[in-house]
Amino acid sequence: MGKSLNNVQKKFLLLLMYYHAFLSLVYYLYALNNPSDSKQYYRKIILDYRGAEWSDYYGVSTTFIEWIGFPFIKYLNFSYEACMVLFSFFGFLGFVFFYMFMSWRIKTEPKMYGIGLLNLVFLLPNLHFWSGSFGKGSIIFMAIGLYFFGLNRPANRWIQILIGGLIIYHVRPHVMFVILISTFLGFIFSAKDVRWTTRVAVLVVSGVAFFYIYNDVLLLVGIEQGDELIEGLDLTSRIDDLSKATSGVDISNYSFPMLMFTFLYRPLFFDAPGLLGIIVSFENILLLLITIQFLFSGGLKYLFKGDYMVKSAFFSFITVSIALAQISANLGLAIRQKSQVMLLFLFVIVEFFDSRNQARIRSIRFKNQRLKNQLINR
């Protein structure tokens, strides 16, 4: 994969690895003194919570994370710290996959407020913090990165799409559910850059996968077939427990617009839950400014003009955000959950400003060529 990158891009990925390792260490120190799912995953495997055999742990959601960790802990005697390093590496692979497909598509160096956007979006600390531990965050981040890495060239990378999709499904079936729908819509509403054979193949595979995972999604989120209203993504049975988490701010009773804004852009200093919340607030301010600049520069119009990758990424981002925002009952969970999909929206924004740069360059070249022709004719 690295053969297609230049030396500057390779050096950036190397620095990104050190950066990710540092923030993974920060999370490890945080987990030692705070409640963390990572400790529960490790303890369950050590204590044979689900059984003594590897097959006892196979399943979706929490059990799948335990299933991945089982052979490393039981057969290779990994310590808790070793599992944290392993899953931190999985999270870093997610950044590699995202960076690979984004750097291949970005032809210029888009900037906002004088800052290079492509590298900036990969340095947001919240993305690294929650993808650097033994848990769902690192695995699903890697899987989403792999899925869209493959989707960028679906005819040649269908294996990557398949593997990424299977992992997403096993970690969060409802996320795979909405990503499938988003991919379907992205290809349906894109009339360019996609051969009809590829489009048909993607639509058929999406339809088949949609059929097979539908029941599992309903089972996971508590929806019974035949209900007129789909309300299971609420997971209301967990609200009381989640509201008592250390994040401090209960968002379970917010209106939908406020819920979405909170999920994507809060905390904003005035409601930051602790030191972590204050640090995240700086990131959220930056995300809010980038979003405002995107919207006021014609970003919404670009969503209609963009190719299938732009549409698929945006549909995935917005639909997964809607689903996860309803699951996240407090600010702490919102901070954690949005890190899984925020890079998809940031990809759309970077792609938009890159397309504007390319249009500006083409315009300048056209004017220069016209001026040159006028001088020759004289």
C-alpha cells in the first residue's frame, strides 16, 4: 500500500503512528483510574465468563470483542497491557485505511483558515483516544476505514469491502445496517464515475446483506417485526444506567435537533465534563468552525454534485450519527461514539475544498491559455 505514497505522506503516517501510540498511552492511564470496558473484556476472558472454549465467545456486539481477544489472552498469554497495544494497533490501521483512500483522491492541498485540512483532520485527539483501547471503538474504526478504502475502488477491492463489512456487522449490526443503506443510496444517486456493472453488483450485494442482517438488527435494538414505528435505537432500557456515568450531562430527553448538535459538537467549555471534556471542547470548536465554513461555502450544493464516494460517506455519517445519537444517553457516550464516523464527514469537507481548488486551477489555466491564444493571433 505504501508504494503509492510519496515520502512526505509516508513520514506523516509514521509521525501519526507515534501520535496514536501516545494518545493510546493516555487512554491506558485514564482507564487505570476510571471505569473502562477494556478491563471488563479482559476479566471475562480470564475468568472463562462465557466458557472455556473460543467458540463460546463468538457472537455480535460485546461477545465479538471478547472472541477477538480470546486467542491472544488464552493461547498467547497476553497481559491486559498487551491487549491494549494490540487493539491500539487495530485502531491505527483504521487511520492508515482512511488516509490511503483520502490521499489518493485529494489532488491539491486544501486549507481552511490557513491550515492544511488533510493532515489536520487526522490529528484530532478524540479520534485517537477512543480508538486506542481494548474495545469496540478500535475495531469498528478499523473496519469502517477498510470498508471505505475498498469502496473507493469497488471493482478491485471487493474483498476489503466484504471483510470490513463483516467486522462492522459483528461489532455493531445496526451501524452496518445504515451503512448498507447509505452505500445503496450513494450508488443510486450517482450517475457518474461508476460503471453500470459495478453499480448493479454493489446494489445486489447490499440488498442480500440487508436481508440477512435485518433480523439481527431488530433483535439487537429491541424492535419487533411489524411495528409501525422504529424506536428500538433508543435503547431506553439502558438510559438510567448510562445517565449515571461520569460524563455528568444527561442528554436523553433532548429534542432531536438538540440531540444531534450535542452529539456532534458538544461539549463547548461551558458544559465540559471534567478535564477530558475541556480538551474535547477545543476539538469541537474547530469542528464547528469547519462545518460552518463548509455550509457557507456551498457545501450543501456539493453534496448533490459529488460522486458516489462523497454521497456514500455523507449518507453513512448522517445516518450512523442519528442512530448513535439516540443510543448515547450522556455527553461522555456522545464524545466516544462520534469518533467512529466523524472522519467520514471530514472526508466530505476536505473533498469539497479540494474540488474547489481544482476548479480554480482549471479556470486559471483556461484563462492563461485563452490569453496565450490571443497573443499568438495578434
